[in-house]
Amino acid sequence: MKAQLNAYIHSEDARAQASFYAEALGGQVLSVMTLGQMPGTPADMQDKVMHLALEVAGGNVLFLADAYVAVPSGRRAVTLALSFSGEDEARAAYANLADGGTIKFPFGLQPWGGHHGEVEDKYGIHWQIVKQ
């Protein structure tokens, strides 16, 4: 069985969160579909993001959407992990994601020989950054 796996993040502000990740990790919004593009959408929900595709960190694609109900605060049950071949890139991604967020585990050389760090970004998403 072969498939592609993408993280799908439900956000209180999908556009702002996508912009943050594009800046923090390098990337661009590939497409945005709003609820207003669907027939019968109430006026107050017309601008809500139904689906946003965001390319980050050299070709990885994250999906985001505006949540229709309150998004729980604090760490969620999912961690997003990014692996880099270069230490400088890994450190930059770690620092960028930590901006406005919380460092959970300092980025540095680990006993197993790789570099690793964890951060919760300002949107409450938990990230593991690894330099192999």
C-alpha cells in the first residue's frame, strides 16, 4: 500500500497560521477554498477557510482549515516532526517556530548523535525539529 500522508490543522485563523508557517519554514500557499465558494453558506461564514494547501520546508504540504467550533488550547495529541540534513536549517526552523511560542526541549546535540529540539508554536502546535 502506498499513500501520501498530510497533516490537517484546524485553526482559529487558518490564513494567519499558514502565513506564519510559510515565513518560519519557507513556503507558499498553493490553494485556498472558502466556505463562500459553496452554495448556501451563511453570510457570516463566507470568508472562512474550508481548505488551504501550504507547501513548506522544501515540498512538504500541510492542510489547514478554519475550525467551525472552538479549537482546544494546549498541546494536542499530534506532534509534527521535521527532519533536516543541515544543522543551520534545523536551528533556523526551530527558532522561527519558537517565535511567540514555548520551547519544550532545547535544540541541541543528543546522546544518540543527532540534533533534536521541541517547541510549541504560538498556535499551540507541537513540533519536533531534528537534524539527522
